[in-house]
Amino acid sequence: MHDHSDNEYIERYKRHILVKNIGGEGQKKLGKAKILLVGLGGIGSTVLQHLAATGIGKIGLVDQDTVALSNLQRQTIYTYGDIGRKKVSVASKFINNLNKNVDVTEYDLFLKAKNSSEIIEEYDVVLDGTDNIEARELINRHCLMQQKPLIFGGVSGWEGLVSLLIYDNSACFKCIFTSSEERPNFLDCSSEGVLGVTTSLVGTLMVAETIKLICGTGQLLTNKLLICDALSGATEVLNIKKNNKCNACRYANS
Ligand SMILES: [Zn+2]
């Protein structure tokens, strides 16, 4: 736990405390926040670096994979020597080397219908850095049932997407992506090409969204879909709506 009068605390976070709309109060809120990160791939690597550096109080890490050579092109926390090691253990060590005050919980598993509820229940916000549609729909369903804010990130090639779902009665994942024909590349990037820096771009934007949500500041990406294209350098924010016919929303409310 942080001692908020501690000199080391002030020294570590002073550049945050000086930021307008964060300040000492915001930094305290970040220190108490509990964030669940599902998926420790390209997006997850960037997300966890910034969550740890930001001083988030508790971080849960979900992934059952081991580090592979083909991951190193974009999954920036892993080194050549980590190949074959469990991602959750490497990631957890990375976080605590950077910031020993973060309480890390490792979930060396795939989220399933059976285990999702009790894991998600422990956290304030869920960040989805997975690479397949089944996992995304499962996370969405459980976040809907518990009304947990869900920060979505997806990458395909040079392009990335970010949105804040299920907050303040905003659209859910299924409200936006009603069928798998819509932007399938973004939802299932396991077989698609992915530019390494785009995963970092999306991961960073997801953490920015997390910080705004926790500090209660700025304009949130609720009912909005941010699209960034590294190839053209353009960023666009589309307005989206909660879909009254969305099955996922209906099921969760029934
Ligand atoms: Zn919905």
C-alpha cells in the first residue's frame, strides 16, 4: 500500500500530480484502482507497462500462453530469453520490477463461462486486449451482467480501434459489432498481419481512457469508436449508439 505522505511517492508521481485534471487526488484514485487486463499480447504489453508506471493499485493479468519468437515483433515486454516462459509470470515480474507497490494477481488460464464472473467481480474496470471474437464476446457478456466498464482495443495492420463500453448505459461490444462480418480483422487478429507500433498506439489510448475514467475527467469514449490509422496519420472518432435490439444487452438485463 502507498503511504501518501512518503517522499518516494511524491518523487515517483510528481509529473502526474502536476498534470491538470489529475493532481494529488487523481493520483490517489489511481493508486486505489483495480484493473483487469485480459490478453498479454501486443496491446497487453503496452497496457501493463503504463498501468504499472501510473501506479494502479491492483492489476489482474489473464493469459494462458507462453512467449513465442513471433511475439517479439510487437509484444515489447518480452525478451529473447523469455521464449517458452509463461506470459503471466514474465508480465507480473515486469510490473513489480517497475513498481513494487502494484499488487499483481496472475490468472494462468483462458477466461471461460465458468470462471469469468468471479474474476471480473474483483475489479473496477476490464481492459480487453484479446485477439479473438469468442473471448471478446465472453468478456462483454460478463461485464454487461456486472455493469463493469469495458475498455476495448483492436488492431489490424496499420489501423487501431478503441472504445469505452458498458459505462453509464453506453453501447456494448455486440451493439457495435452485431455480426462477425463487420470489421472481422479487428476482432480476430490472430491470423492477420499486425504492425507492432499500432498495438502500442491502441494500448496507450486504452490506458489514457482508463486514467480519465478513474480520475473522472475529460471526454470519455462512451458511445464513440476511435479509429486511428498509422499509415495516413489520421484519427477519427465515430459516434455509435446502444442498439435496442442487441441480444447481449437484452440477455444481461433479463
Ligand atoms: Zn449491447
